[in-house]
Amino acid sequence: MDSKFDIKSSTIEKGLEVAKNFVDKLVMPSIEETGLLVKDQLTMWRFKNQIKMLNKAQEYCIKHSINPKKISLKVLSPLLDYSSLEEDDEMQDKWSILLTNLIDSEQNIENHVFPYILSQLSKEEFFPLEEIYKNCIIRRESLTPELEKFKIEKNGKQEKIRENIEILNLEIKEKKSEVGNHWSNGVWELEKKVSDLEREIWSLEGEEHKIRHSIIKPEIVPEELFRDFEISNLIRLGLVKEIKEFYAESQTLEVPIDRSEEYVYSTTYANVDLDIDVNSTTEYILTELGELFFKSCKEKK
């Protein structure tokens, strides 16, 4: 009985030694240097990460004069837990910024899913998509003043056009009274001018709509920036959305026509099978959730 127990004990000890040596390769510093058990070593490492992240968040609060507010434990607890596992310094900064924005009393950001999303992203996924978000903000910030300027100019132009239309309508009325409401070349020319001016008004409305669309449209995510599994992950997290557009291509076929000698005007048509190819294009866009997430991970100006 004792010999059997000894054999089993030595086997367990060897297994623990192998496991300890393997963990030493994964955890720095080594277990011998700290004198801690594996669980204690990991706990201490995670605790140090939390302290580092919290200190950095406090620095951001002081830098931007942020008055911290209380947030729900449903948000804070997973944020502290997930951030403690972050090893990359750049990504640790993002955890600090996220916490800073969540506790900023001037902002209305409190989304319990953001800590989970950040924990699920690699830096190879996060930073390229963050650049896409920045491009989206730059586009909107540059076009918004352009829209406001265009609206002011448009209102002035449209007012002037409407004044000209009123003048032309009076001339048309006078012309018609002269010819007894009959059509004349002069009336037709004036009505054409009115029609052209009305089209100018609609053209200006269309131009404003075009600028507005350029502002609100989602940002395109270039597929070549990410590997397939990264795109799948971004879609899974709701940061990116796949858009498919379908279009049909057809060929013009010549259908033989037979004319009989007896009935010159009679025509017969051959039954022809028409093949239509349906193709599609795929593109990816940054979602509204994605925009809000990266806004939450962006340092306050």
C-alpha cells in the first residue's frame, strides 16, 4: 500500500514540476523569484495591471479637468476584471481612457458592453478600425461647416430666384392679357424661364441633400486591412456590418422573325430562354455601435 502511494505521490510531484516549469515560461517574473504559488502570481500580476490602469485614468481626469461620477458596478466590475488581463501598453491606455470617459460627468456614456468588446479585440483589430473611425470624424467635422455655409448661400440664392419667378409670372400675366389668354411665342419663352428657375431651386435642394448624405453616411471599412477571422470577429461584436448589393446582368438576344409570303405583315416569334446572371458586391461599414465604442475609447480633447 505504501509503495503504491509513494509511486502515485512522486508522479504527482513530477507533474507539478513540469507544470511549474511551463508556467515559469509564461509568467514573468518566475515563481522562484516571487516565492508565490501560480494562483498568487497571476493574482498579483492582474492586481498590478489594475493599479496601473487606474492611476493612468486618474492622470487623464486631472489632465482634462474631469469631475468623476459614480458608475454602476455592472460596468465597473467587468472593466476592472478584463483590464487586469491586458499586457500591451497601448491597449492598457485604451482601458484607462474608456474608464475616464465612462466616469466623466459631462458625458452621457454608460454602456456595460464596452468593457467586454474591448476585451475581445486584439491591437491588430483595434487600431486600424480606430483610424477608420478617426477618418469618419474628420470627414464629418470638415463637411458640417461646409453644409452650414451652403445653407446660408442657398437661402439667399433661392430667395433671389423666387423674386425673379414672381417678376416673370407678372410678365406672363400681362402677355396673356394682351393676346387674350392665347398662346404666343413670348409667353412660351417666359414660361420656359420660370421652369428653368424652378429647376435651379430643386437643384440647390439636391445639392444640400448630397452634402447631408456625405456627412451621415457610414464609413467604409476596407476589407484588405483585416484577415477573414478578424472581420468575422468585428462583425460578431457589432462594430462592423456587412452590406451586400445584388445586381443582374442580361444579354440582348436576337430573336429570329419569320414572315410568310401569304401574310406579309404576319410575324412569328421563336421561344428563347433568357439567362440572367445575378451577381453581388460586398462591402463593410462601421456601425453606429462601433462609432460610439471608439468615441468612448478616444481621449477627451
